[in-house]
Amino acid sequence: MKGQLSARIGALIATIGIVAAAAVGASPAVAAPTAQLTVQPAVYHPGSWGSGITVSGSGFAASSTITLDVTYNHTQSLGTATTTTDAAGAFSNFTFTPTTAPFAAGVNDNHYVTATDGAGASASAALDVRWAPSITANVLSLPTSSLVDPGSGFAFSLTGLDDNEVVTAAATYNGTAVSGLTDLRAGVRGILTTDYYYLAGGVATAGTITFTFTGATSGVVLTTSVTVTGPDIAAAGGGVTPRFAAGSGTAPAPAPAPGTTGTLPVVAG
């Protein structure tokens, strides 16, 4: 009996030793790397991919074929290309040009590039596609009576700026610098609709007003001229030096910035 008990205790000790050894030798589970895709910073404009799209990726399957697909809103393919990952599941600075040029995307639309490996892992990145720099006035001419009306005035739609950049506004009226214009800030896609500018001081007279808007970071300079017609009318603020102010303008309505309708383009084929 005593011998049997000793044998059982010995067997139990041996089992504990085996389990402990297995625990010490076991390696903790390592999570699979997450696929990542980066795009070399570049600004594209409707109609051209410029020198191409340059991308780098990591966290994909090793030595795997990568399919790159450029889409509009993740639904409409504009072109594909393939490359191969290295032994670490990465690729770098691969440049390609989709067969279809980028569209003029609205503020709620975007272009994307998605990379997918042979095992199904994928990652996406947005592309910076902007409208080309442009300026559109709500109206090209106003009578002096409308220019001094806080409910009227000139307004502009600007494109091609940097997202969220500060935009400086300046104007001359028949060659005289106009005060009262304050800095503005561009919105998504570098689109900006200005305030309505009316003449709050000085005298409205027939002639030409030239407006200039300058992006602080993009360096984009947008200039346009509008005309004023009719007899001289003194502004409510008096004085002789022209001074603008932002009014409550409702008419004429500002022209919509190009590409803000969000309409899905149609690609032939």
C-alpha cells in the first residue's frame, strides 16, 4: 500500500513537471500585423493624375501580389495596377497612373486608392483631388443703389485653396484701396463662399471694383473685377474713403462653387 502511494505521488510530480515545462517553453500569441497604406502627399486636379499616384504599404502577406484600385466614393473604379510585397509584407514608393482621370468631386465625395493582397487583407487611403483655382462672382455688375444696400452687394465663390486655410481679401474701387475686408477661411476641398460685400462708407460711383483673394498657405491668388453703374450715392456711413462691410445679402445669390452638387459622374464603358 505504501509503495502504491509513493508511485502515485511520483507520477503526479512528473506530470506537474511536464506541464510546467510546457508553460515555460510556450510563446505568447502574436497578432497579425494590420495592413496599412500611405500616399505620398500630392494635389491632383480634375482631368489629370499629374506624374501619377505614389503609394507605400505594410502589414500585408509576404511576397504577395498587391492589387491597387483607385475609386470614386469606393464604388466606381478608375483604374487598377499591381505590385508585389517583400518578405516582410511591405512595398514602397510604387507609382502608377489610373486609366481614368479624376473627377471634380463635391464636398461629400472623394477619391480613394485601396490595396488588397492575395490573402484578402486590404487598406485604403484618400487622395487629395481639388478643383483648379477659380473665382466666380454672384453678379458682374450692380447699380450704385444696390452697392450701398446691406441686403445686396458682391459675393464670390472660390476654389483651389488649401483646406481650412486663411484667405486674405483686398479690393480697389476705381484705383482706391477699400478698407473693411477681413480675413476668411476656406472649407473642405479648399472651397470658399465669401460674405456679401456692400459699400458701408464713402460714395458709390460708377466704375470698377477689383477684388483679390490670397491663400495664406497655398499661395493661390484669385482676382476678378466687377462694375458699378448709375449715379453717385453716398453710403450710410458717410465719408469719402470707400469702406466695405459684410452685409446680410440674399440677392443676387452667390454662384455655387464648381463640384459642390455631389452628382456622381458617369464613366463610359
